[in-house]
Amino acid sequence: MLFHGLSAFPITPADAHGRVHTGALSSLLTRIDKAGADSIGLLGSTGSYMYLSREEKRRAIETAAGCLAGRTPVIVGIGALRTDEAVTLAQDARDAGAQGLLLAPVSYTPLGDDEVFEHFAAVATATELPLCVYNNPGTTHFSISNALLTRLAAVPSIVAVKNPALPAADIGAAHQATLAAVPADFAVGYSGDWLVTDAILSGGVAWYSVIAGILPEPSIKLMRAAQAGDRAEVQRINALFEPLWTLFRELSSYRVVHAVANLLELSRFAPPRPILLLSPADRQRVKAALEILSSV
Amino acid sequence: MLFHGLSAFPITPADAHGRVHTGALSSLLTRIDKAGADSIGLLGSTGSYMYLSREEKRRAIETAAGCLAGRTPVIVGIGALRTDEAVTLAQDARDAGAQGLLLAPVSYTPLGDDEVFEHFAAVATATELPLCVYNNPGTTHFSISNALLTRLAAVPSIVAVKNPALPAADIGAAHQATLAAVPADFAVGYSGDWLVTDAILSGGVAWYSVIAGILPEPSIKLMRAAQAGDRAEVQRINALFEPLWTLFRELSSYRVVHAVANLLELSRFAPPRPILLLSPADRQRVKAALEILSSV
């Protein structure tokens, strides 16, 4: 059940040279663990995996293994442009104490389905850890079709997918089409915080959550309401999240949660350049959105 | 005049671990130099810059500096996801003997104009080498608008742009719009081999050429005809290139020139995985396209 429930994706606090601050990372991880998330998604897109060196990623995983001591399982992002690099990152993650892997088909030269399949097969067989397919066309510019997912799901250690959530009108049919493409025990979960509750209400088994990485408590309340099918409570909590969802859509969740971490004094670090800090006006909007959320 | 004329972009032959084969690279560079290209675009997209480590990129540049001894100037691709990495690559390129730099706004988190501007300004001021803006939305997923180009062209060492060529019906107006956005001495050149002669006939001053990296002789004939405004000769030579252009469009120039290098026994290496070798049937088509070209 590793790829079920609420998976919280923290930022990875790091200095301007890409050196991870293990103290700040530990605080974020402890906060998620105490709040009761079902898993932690370390080194996801939110965790800057594409901007950190192999050595720093390994330090981040070792930090998580040390401070969590197995209480909350850790799923580690291991995407890389080269297949051999992704294989090495998978082995590093296993050696440093990860419980599961998350692999996105990052690309520079646009890839074909056969190339993505061979890439995933090589990485999935490099360790015995269960692997979740990270389908994130917004950053990888490769969309994993249901036909390709069927092929990937036949690789023994590939047991889950993290799909982008869709608007309420489309998610039900899309979820059924995905279920039809994979074995019965394959875990179909979703990301896209501002759309995800409809995906859970439609049967999605996991929320891969950016906001839960920095605000785990209200996120867990929202997820538990969605898992219970309590649409009224989902609607009530989502309304309180809405100012933050607006900022996520407009400025990207990545930039916004870095600003939240600064505002809450959980990290004094900026995202890696070229990503810029939010403007003072936008930081003010983030602050206002956080105040509304305090009543969840 | 570094960013004028025909710039030939070779592949970077490397083994399965990403180790550059300096002997095969030297042979490719010598072949381009002897044929009389105006510059060499080392570590472009064709040269696998996003798939090679800092150390291997440095070895490739030192190899070029050694075997060319300044005869044909070398423009080096220095794109990286992190700004500090791109700065370091620019300094490495200068120290290893490059004459110019080529910088693409590679991204994972989608970037805004201000972020790309600050990224370019930081890299351009890190050395005194002239820098060409590499506008390649097909791989970077960021399109450099003319408004952003105006801001970039105000940075002293940014002196050129490599834009994607457009179909004949559109390139004239697009070229004039770009010229209107930049100073008079700013060099506006193009890539996209199968479309580029119309861009040169419309006033583009440079062809950043994938095919010239592996077949410099017929490419130089085509460029000289375009530079002379000899439309009949351009048409005659382009007709002979057409079977290869068809393969470029269908399979990508990156995959096809790696196959050409294998067929001509100029490199025994494959592109970096996850990129796969062409199928035997497609390699046969490449072979047939090369035979037609032998009559240029």
C-alpha cells in the first residue's frame, strides 16, 4: 500500500550552490511525519530533483532515512536525462534507505514510446524497490499514454502511476480508462493539488501533494474527507484552499511553496536560480492565502 | 563575424557511460575544418550537451582546441538547468579554448521571461566571450520572444541569435520582425536544416547546421549557393537533400546523423540511452538518402 493515500512532497532546502541544508530538511520531514501523512515524496519536482547533484540527492535521502527511522515511508524521485544516471540514482536511493521510487520520463531530445519503455525497464530492474510512473507532461514534455502504461505495468516492480488530475467533468472517464489499462492491483494516483479531490472522489487511490509537503495538517484533513467520500467537507476545505490554488495556477506550486516555507520560517533558502523569488506583492498574496487556511 | 556563415554541429562520439571518444571527435572536426565551414558548433543539441558531464564536455572542448589550432573557430554549447552550472560551463569553455558560446534556456520548471533574462545576463557576464542566444523551443520548451530578445541584445556580450527557421511563406516577415528587435550589428541566424535556405535567402546571416557536422562538403555547397542568392542552385541541391530532410523530420536529425556517422564509419558509438538506434529498415533508408547525396 506504499502508493496509496496522501504522499507529501517537501521542498529540498538548499543554498545558492545547491548544497542541501539537512537541518531544514529534517524539520520539514518531521513536521510531515508528525501530521500523519501516508508517505513522503522526497526529491519530487517540488523537491528540486532536476537541480541537485547526485551527491546532494544522496545526502537528502540519508537525512530522511535518519530522521524518519521508517515511521513514514519515503518515495524518492530518480529521474535523469540518461538511462545509466537514472539507474545509478535508483541504486543510490535503495542504498540510502528509500522504500519506493518515482520515475519521470525527463527528456531533452523528444522521446518515443519505445525509448521511454526501455528506459523505465532498465531502471525498474536495477533494484527491487517498487516504482511509480511519474506522468508529468508539464515538466517532462512527454505524455504517458494508457497503451504505454499497459506495457510499463507488465514490468514486475512497476506498480503505480502518478497521473495529472483533470477537471471534474473529465476525471471520471479518464480514471476508468486508466484502470482498464492496468492490472487490478496497480495503484492509480494523482497530482495537481487544486484538482485532485475530484480524482480521489472518482476512485484515485493516492494524492501526490505539493501543499502537504509544507502544510501537512490541512492537507490531511482534505484528503481524509475525500477518501471518506464526504463531498460537503471536501467543498468546505477546498474553498479555504482556493486562494492558494489560484496562486499555484498563476505562479506555479513550486515557486509558491518555496515562498510559504520562507514565510513560515521553515526554510531561509530560495529556489535554485534561474527560478526567481516571488515579488513582494505576490508574497503578500501568499501570506493572505495562508491566513485564510489557518481556519481549516 | 564569428556568428556568420555556416556553423557545423558535429555529434560527440561517446561510449555507453558517456565517456567521449576524442579520436573519433577529432576525425569529425578535422573533416569539417578541411571542408571549409565557417565555424564549428561543439556540444550543441546534436553534440549531446545535455547528456554529458562537465568533465567530458571539457575534454571535448580541449580536443577541439588541440586539433583545430584556431583554424576554424569553435562555438560551445553551455546550457544547463542551473544558472551557476551554466556559468561554470561558460568559464570552462573559455579556459579550454572556445571562441564563442551558445546558450539555450533549458528548463524543467517552466520559466518566465525575467528568469531567462537573469539567467542569460549572469552567464554572459561570466566571461568576455561573445554569446549567441539559442532559441530552440522544440527541446527547451521556452520560446524567446522578440521582446525578450531586445532585452538580451542589450547585454554587451550577447551578439547573436540562433532562431528556428520557418516555412518559406513565413520566414521573410519573421526575419524582418527579429531585425527590428535588435541592434544593426546583431547576427540573426537560423537552424532547421530542411527549411534553412529560405531563411538565408531572406537575409539570415548564419546557418547552424546539423548535417554540416557529418556531411560538410555538400552542406557548404548548399550554403554558398544560398549566400550568393542562387535560387536555382539552392533548389537543385535541396532536391538531392530531400530524402534526408524527410528522415530528419520523421525521426529527428539527432537520431539520423548518429546513424549516418555509423554508416560512414566515422563513429561506432550509439546516441546516449534512452535514445535508441534506428531500426534496420530506417538505417536502410538513411543509406539510400546518402547515395542520392553523393551526386551533389
